[in-house]
Amino acid sequence: MKNNEYNQEEINKAKATIESYLKSNYENIESVEINEVYKGPMGGMRIEGTVNKKYGFEAGVEENDFTIGSISEKKGFPDLKDECKNKTCDY
């Protein structure tokens, strides 16, 4: 971890949220690995990880309700599901 801004309960909630979000909104997500959970330079929780053991992502998680505020996918990341392209699917 880059720093210890968050307790284990907060980290576990954030991990569960990002895994649910990715599996609900993207095609063919078989596994989600979390590499880092830290407070970003502008504040806010940041999560870095990979899906399917090779495609990277970084996500911003809202600290007050653990919703996903933003996500950036690295090259080769799975596509959004058709039904989730115009509106985020429930997670």
C-alpha cells in the first residue's frame, strides 16, 4: 500500500465495490486483483489493480458511500457490456 490512510474495513468495502462494479459493467471479467489502495493527490480513495491477471485499471471510489466515481482502463481492458454503455449498470 502507498500509505495507511484507510483501515481494513474501508479497504475491504472498496475492494468489494470495485469487483462488483467491474463484473456488472464489463464483459468477460473472470478475476479482479487489487494492487494498491491509497489516498490520491487530490484526496479521495484510489484503487489500482488488474482484471483477468493482465489488464490494468485505476478507479476513484467515493469515501462517503463507496460508489465508483471514475475509472480508467489500460490497453486491452475488456469492453463495457452493451447495456452499460449509456448508463452504469447496478453493482
